Amino acid sequence: MSQPHPKKARGRSRPWIVPPGLLVQGEPFEGFGVLDENRDELGLLLWQSLRDVEVWAMAPAHQRNDLFSTGALRQRMERIHEEVAPGTPVRPVLEGLANLLDRPSRVTPLEVCDLCEELSRWASDAGLPRTALAFSVRAAMAAPDEAAPAYLVGLISRRAADYRRAEVWFRRALAIARHTGDWRVYSLAHAGLGQMHMQRGDGPRARSRLLRALRAARRHGIWSVRSTALHDLFCIHATGTDARLAEQYARAAFRSYGRQHPRLPVLAHDIARFWMMHGYHALALPTFQAVLPHLVRPVERMLGLSSLAQSAAGAGDAELFARTWNEVWRMIDERDDGECVAEALINLAQGAELLGQVVRLDMAASYALTVATRRGEAQEKVVAEALLRRSRDFGKEPAEPPPPGEDEGVEGVEGDELEDDESTLVGSDLLAEELVEALTEVPVR
């Protein structure tokens, strides 16, 4: 008679070490980027607030009462009221941070963190990437045990193509979130790493991270992150050879977002680009036109206009292409960080190629290559180089788009999240109608 196997003792789990954040920004002095982007009195007030938070965060709690001189709060408030208009969104935030000067020991880390995050988001929306990064780092310094501020630093760094800093802070956010049980940020950090790998052109690693984000989001019921992960997985497969698999992810993301979600216009834009890649300009053009009023963030609007230009070229509307071409170039000239600039230029170059406008093709593709090389965006660099090669041999017939491959199934997605196997590009007419209808119903935010 065989003896039962002895039960193995469960090994001790590997300790989850929280890596330190990358604080050095390579500036001549701390806060230089804030002053350089804001060359006025507001910039000086932002810089002073930045330095106040840094001094406060680095000091032990029992020594904070001695950090600032008597009367500093009164002087700061006077300057804020003199230099910043009452309706300016940043004014109440500066006033909130000024309270550090009067009662530094009574202000909580989370209060300081929230105010710095608000300034960071304001700067990001205003097209001030270095200011946004500086205040996101101070938010993480103010609340070092919170995962969300670390994730925000990673997000802003990824947008600025600072991949080394982004990876460090995303991994720090992962470790803190796992330690504290903040599963929303844990899922977001996996998705952030996936988006970073997408931006660098590493599809397999991006897909692996996004699937981990999707599984964690489903396991803990974090539906917003699940929608984002499905959206990004669609974007990865949209450039592959399996059109059916890509469209299944698109439909799953659409159902997960719902018709009222604020990210629906971005998904609709990406789906329309997918159709345009396969030559379905009649589906793409009205979708882009329905999406455009909803794109208010400058970088998203720039991309939306460039996609509209390419779709108009595919539909043979040279006048609409010329109008959007000029508008996109004006927006590119206003951007300092280069976020999504290479992608927008590639859209313009591909539109010019469809219309046979060789000079515009060469102009847009050349600058796209320069920006993509500077930012380390491998996928955009490859496409720009291919466009430049075609511009030299212009006149040859373009290659046919690859046929849809076999359906491999959508990994990481529940079975009832997918359409039947008959869901192919042939059924895209209905999806296009649903997207346009949903975008028309939703008020512009």
C-alpha cells in the first residue's frame, strides 16, 4: 500500500520591496523647468510653492514648525492676490499650498499631495510638461506611502518619453499598491507599463502587461481599468495581421466603456483609424467627424484632426485635407514636449501619399522621423522611414492590406464579453452606426 505524499510546507512569499523613486531631473537647479516654462510672476509663485513643498516633505515632522519665517503667509497671499486673477484655476491651489507657511505641522501629507496633483494636472492640460512633472514628483514626496502619486509621476514621464523615469515610478507604484492593497492603482500601473512598451514599439511586452492589468481589474472588480486595458489591447492588435481579433477587442472595449464614458471618443477615434488602415474610408470619415467635437485635450485634438485629414484624403476630399493639414501644423508648432507629434505627422504624410502630394509627404515624414528618433518611439520611426522610402519611389502601387487571419480568441477576456465568431470587418457598418449615434447623444464635455 502506497504511503500518502507528505504535505509540503508552503514557502514564505518573496518580500515585496518598494524601489525608490527617481527624483533627479537633470536641471541646473531645482525647479528650473517650472521657471523656464512660466516666465512671468505666476511662474515665480509656482516655483516658490514647489520649493516650499520640497522643504516641507524632506523635513522630519517634529521640525516643520521652524521651517518658515513669521509673516511668510501674509506676504505670499498678498503676492497671489496681486499677480493671479481671481478666476484663474490655479489661484485657490496656490492659496492652499501657502498654508504650509503658517501651520506646517498641521497640514496633512494627503492635503499637500492633493494640491500638488491638482497643479500637475493643470500644467499637463496647459501644455507645460516639466511643470507637470515637477509637481507630480512633489506630490509623491509629500505622501511617499501612497501608490497613486507614484503612478501619476510614471504617467507624466511616459507622456514625455522619459521611459527610464516612467518605469521606475510605475514599478514603485506597483510595489506600494500591492503592499497597501490598492488594487486600482496596481492595475493602472500594469497598464501604464504596457502603454510605455507600446510607445516604444515592444508589442509582446506591452500585451503581457496589459493582460496582467486586465486580469487584476477583473479579479478585483475595477471596471474602469478593465475598459482601458481592453482598449489598449485593441490598439496593439489593430496594427497586426488578425483583423478579426482586433475587432473583437474593439467591441469588448465599447461594451465595457458604455455609451456615456468620457473615453468613448478616444476609442471611437482608434476604431476609425483601424477601419482607415483597411481602406474603409466611408466608415472612418463620419466617425472622425463625430469624434472631433469631443476631443478637447490639445494632444488628442491634434491626433483627431490628423486622422480626419488622412481619412479625407482616402475619400478623395483634397479641400478638407488641406484645411486640416494647416490646422494640425499650427498645433504641432505650439507643442514643446512632442507627445504624439510623430504619430500626427505620420497621419498627414499618409494622407498626402493617398492624394499623390509628394512634397507634403516628404515634409511630414521627415519631421516625423526627427521627432520619433528624439523621443525613442520605435514604431513611429519605422513607419516614417518607410514613408520616406516610398516618397523617393513615388508612383508605385501600394501594397494590399494584409488579409484577416484566423481567430485566435481574445486572451484575458471572459467569453460573454466577445461577439460571435461571425464578427469580422464585414459587420463594421453596425458598429460605426452605434459609435456615431452614441457620440451624437453624448454632450460635449
